[in-house]
Amino acid sequence: MNILEAPQGKFTLNRYPIRPKDQLRAWDAADEFILVHLHEQALLNESSRPLILNDAFGALSVSLALYKPCTISDSFISHQGIIENAKTNEINEGNITLQNNFQPLQGTYDLVIIKIPKNLAMLEDELYRIRDYCDEKTVILAAAMSKHIHSSTLKLFERILGTTTTSLARKKARLVHCKFDSALKPGKSPYPTKYKIDITDETFSNHANVFSREKLDLGSRFMLEFIPQSTKYSQILDLACGNGVLGITAAHLNPMAKVSFVDESYMAVESAKINVKQLVEDASRCDFKVTDCLQGIDNNSLDLIINNPPFHQNHVVGDFIAWQMFKEAKDKLKTGGEIIIVGNRHLGYHIKLKKLFGRCEMIASNKKFVILKAVK
């Protein structure tokens, strides 16, 4: 199940974090299509400079490690997956250069490989970012499952990089071929964008891959009314912080508390940094961390965790991330510490919280959401 067979070799690949009985593969048919095409067209040699974007768990980076690719991802979990899969396949750590979207690139790349992300704003921002590192000789190859490639996807390539065509489908995956046009003048990336929240009259900045980038999501909007205020909270953490709206409200209500903002998206944490600097009077009491759930946070260190948990990882929907967050939250909270979450009513988070903490209190509810609290 976890062996990828490609023209470049056989590789053992796992999704990260590893979960018992996980039946999902760490790659898809689009990854396979890319690797076959690269081999058939002999697009790589010893002098190649490949750039890879949005490799989920290393299917591309590990398979092409011989050519020392630079791999860009906004996901801390993807970075960790690539590192661990490289170790599993005994690949030298220095053969894959891992970067996030804010780290600078250097020189011109002769091959750019893009796994097309679910978020078109993310794709748009990435195409702007790589444009300065391409020329007419650069081969630009993108791919996704066919159902995720739309006319709007192709228009972005056309507008920002150059003439774009698609392949025939193979195993329900499709390649996108783009010919770089240096004469195009697409302007600059519009990201980060901004919106104002009517409840607080505050303006928030949002990088391209932030959840609910265009407006405040309904779950967070509901939760803003129920963020607690108390002198007993000295250490507060906004888990899966996004642009930081919940944590910033907690910082306003608890001016003596230290507030941490944690997310696995580099763009989310960078957005939270911008917003804290603009909206929190004493920003020095806030800190930021890009990590998987609560990895790297001290046990028994937190008084309050506020959380609007995600229910998907890329195109995979489920409650596995929320479950991991709740379990780790119990370890990180002090005795008497609280976790307060917002979730869709149908997800049944109260069952998980009650199983972990012994009991769970519903603070509020409406037709779509519930606000739940559990105490360690």
C-alpha cells in the first residue's frame, strides 16, 4: 500500500503524521503521471535545477532527490513528511532543500513542477512568486486530479506565466503544460488581502492560503461572542490560529495574559503576526509557532486553549486532525486548564471531548455550530 513504483525507482512513502489503520496513500495518480512524463521526456539530467511546489508527503521530492530539488510548501506537516520519507528511503538530508513560501529563491530554474493546490488564491500567489525565477527555457509542468483542474485554473497560468495546455487524462489525472512568456506584464501578487470585521471594526490581513481568507468564517464569528475573560488565564493559546482573530480577541479581553498563535501553515502564522502587530497594543506578550497541532509546546503549561479545528487536510475530509488536537490539548493544559472549541453541530466533538476529559459543557449553540468547553 505504501510502496510507490515509478520509473525513478521504488520508494516507501507514508502520510504524516502516521495514523493507525490509515488506508490513504501518500501520493496520487497526478504524482505518478508527473514522474512518468519526466522520465519519458528525459527532462532531468545532472545539471538540472528543479523546483517543486506543494509536494504533499515527498512523492516528488523523494523520487527526484538525485537531482537535488528545491521544494516549497506552506505546510509544516508536508515538510515533516518529506523529511521522514527521505530518511525512510535512506536519502541524504542535503539532497532536498525545503523552503516555505516566504523564503527567497535564487537563480533560474530549468524545471518547475507544481502540484496544483485546492486553493486557487494559493496557486495565484505561487505563480507570481516563481515568475522571476523562470525564463523561456524553463519547463513548467503542473498536475492534479482532473476533477480539480478547471478553466479558472488554466486562466491563472495563462495570465501570469504564459500559454497553457492540458494533457489527456490518465488514471483520472491530468498534466498542465505552460510555456513561459517574459513579455507578459501580470503585475504583482494581490496578497495579502484585507477585510474588516463588523463586530470589532478591526481590519485583518490574510495571506493567500489562510482559511476563510475573504471574510470571517461563521464559526469564528459565533465564537467571538464567547471567548472568556478572567485574571486566571496567564497562558492562552490560539490553536489552528489562521489569521489570529480568536487569539487577538482573547488578548484584548485578557490584557495581562501571554497569547500564543499556532498553526501548521506558514502563511497563517505570518498573517497572525501582521495582525497582532497592527491590533494588539502590547504585541511583545504574543508569540508564534508553526508546528503540527501542539508539537513543541510544553506539557502542563497552558491555562486556556481556544480552537476552531480544521476538518480537512488538502482534499481529505475527516475528524482526525481535531482528534489529534484534543488529545494533545489535554497534555498541554495545566490542571484546571480549559479548552474551548467551536464546531459544526453534526461533527460530534462533544463525544470526543467527554471521552478525553471526563465531561464536556456546551456553552452556546445555534442552528449550525456549538461552542464546547472541557476542563482538565
